[in-house]
Amino acid sequence: MNFTILDTARAYSKLCSSLDNEQKKEIFRQELIEPFRGLVNVMGGGDAEQMMARWGLSSALFEGEKQGQMQEHLQTLTAADAWNQSRQALEDGAKAFTGFPVPERDVTFGLMLADLSAIPLQRGYSGFGAIPGWIMTIYGVPDAYNLHRIKACTVHELHHNILARIFPVNMATWTVGEYMIMEGLAESFAHELYGEDTIGYWVTDFDMARLPETKHIFADVLEKSGFGVIRGYIFGDDFAGAQYGIERVGVPAFAGYALGYHVVQSYLRRTGKSVVEATFVPALDIIRDSEFFT
């Protein structure tokens, strides 16, 4: 598995300097957007800067008063050895799949700084890796909680990248069950590599008192498809309703992540498989053999 790991720390250092705004825009464009041009094209093309800005990634974050705050975030990530940690996570994740039949694909990776204030439920960090060939680990406000999970977040996204090569995603036919298991496998992979204390808030913050009702809702919609529909179940009311304007379906925030994790954990216990081995099992088989919904 070949990785191109962008030196985003160097790019951000330049953006935090005294260059004028036009120079900053050009650095951002060339060093932080162009490496992901292929990702933009896969997602429909168009204005790459506008698309990145919708994700909170923009050169404007390094202009005026905002620059000082971003410089602080950069220093915090540097002090936490974040770039080496994310690099190590990619190496650890790739090593775990050594000897398994994963279709080859070069991967571009970037540890990115963004404005995540519009989505406070994300605890100051996020990621993207579901499209083979590109991975981002994204930090808004780095703190003790999310810096402890930098490796876990990175391998979570790496697992998405690998799974999407084994079972290519068709957004038109993708189901609630498949999306749920994708998230459950990714978080279980992070758990397996780095320990239970690195599990993300999307699992640990789930209100277990609502587990019975949430299981009941999901049991009836596992084969529902259509990306606009299934996101409501995966991300839950508090997130999907606010972020995507999706109709509320009556489940807690990140319900699909939490249930996916518990389904996969049940499957691993019952079968004795590792997460890597389970990665090659179709999602509906994992759901059935987990007996989570029965």
C-alpha cells in the first residue's frame, strides 16, 4: 500500500506567516487542494476551493484575526507529534492487512486544519476516507480528548479506504445496513489496534438507555437505500437534521456508528474472527451472524 503523505505542517506554517492574502490563497490552492483534485473530480468536479470550503477547509482561516488561532492549533498539533502519529497509524493499518487480498491503490493522505465550529457534535476532530485513493484526518480545535485519538481516527479512515476497494460503494444502492457495518468495522479496527480507550464519541456518547428502541427502528430499515435516506439513520436526528436538513427518523446522534460498532463486536465474539478477516465478509452476513437484532 503506497502512501503519499502531504507535508501539511509545512504548508500551514507558511500560511501562518506574514505573506499577503493572495499568496496564502495560492499556497492553499497548490499544496492543500491540488493533491485532492482527483477526489473532487470523483465527487462531481466543479470548483475545488468551494467544495473544500464547505468542509471547513479554507485559506481564509489564515487571514486577519483568525490566523493567530490557527497558529495556536498548529503549535498544539506539532507539540503532540500529530504528523508522526498519523503516519505511524497508516503504517500500522497497512501492516495489519499484509497478506490479505486488498486491491492495490495509491493513497494521498493529509492531516488537515479546518473550521469545524458549524458541527460542534464532532468534538473538534473528524475525517474522510470512504473514497479509495484519498484520506484526511481533520482537526478543528485540538485538545487532550481528540489528540489521544489521532491514530484511531486515522486508521478508522484508512479502513474505509480499504473496505471501499473490497466492496465498491454504489451510492444509489448502498443500504443502511452496509453503511452501518462500514462504520462499525472501522471503529472496531481502531479499537483492535489502539485499545478501547481510543473509541470515538460516536460510540461512547450514545445513550444506551435508547438502545432497545434504536435497535427496533434499525431492524426494519437495514435494507433501505438511497444516500439521502440512509444518512438520517447513520448520523441521527441531532446531527443529520442540523447538518444536512434531513428528515428526522427518531434515533440519537450517530446511531448508525454506535450500532455498527456493537454489531461488529458481537460478530467478532461469536465467530472468533479479527476485524481484518471480517472486512472481507459482506455486511448483511455480519449482521445475520452477529445475532444482534435477533
